[in-house]
Amino acid sequence: MDCIFCKIIKGEIPSYRIYEDDMTYAFLDIASDSYGHTLVIPKKHCVNVLDCKKKYLRATIDTVQKISRHFVDNCGFEGVNVLNASGQSAQQSVFHLHFHIIPRKSDDGIDIWALKEKKDLDLAEICKKLKI
């Protein structure tokens, strides 16, 4: 397997580890696009939320929450954005499940919500089609 995140977990590629436990690994994103941008991954390879075993998905989300709380409670941040892309059409670029945690302050100048233009959508019709 030629998965960059699996290689990071195995120590074959260096990383800036923020947190690790038996099931998850968290490290700084080398994109360095915002202060503290952290990736959280399961240690067992899965492609995204659609194929991840519940046990590993739960552990990953627990780690996302733990790190997010740490950033707010202990590191001076006011909030976090938690982002995930599942599938190529959703702009997933590394095909190993990962969640981005972007620590936030009110004056940091980051605008996560690029899609601000309201569309003329029939929400009742969409709800009928998507309801489980």
C-alpha cells in the first residue's frame, strides 16, 4: 500500500505529532495554511467515512473532540472548524480517512464558508428525496 498517512503512522515519514492513542493519530498539516491546522486519522486504513468501521470512526471522532477541546481550553483559541472530504467529488485528496481541525480566533481572517450565495432550492422536495 502506498498511502502517505499509513507511512506517517508507521514512522516511515516524519510528522509533527499532536496526539496519539491505540486507534488514532493526529499531526500538523504540512500545508501550513493556518496556525495549528491538524489532521486526525484512524490508525487502520480506510478510505473515508463511507467505508470506515464504526469502531475506528467513533475513535477518530472522539480524538477530534479531545483535540478541539484542548485547543479551546488550553491553547487560547475560541473555536474550531472540523472539516472532512469523503470521495473525489468532495475534493478528498488523500484517500485515507482524515478530519481537519482548524483552530480559530475571531480576528484570524479565515473564511471557511466560501459558498455563501443562496440558491433557489425547493427544500421540501429535496427533503423527500433525501429522507431516510
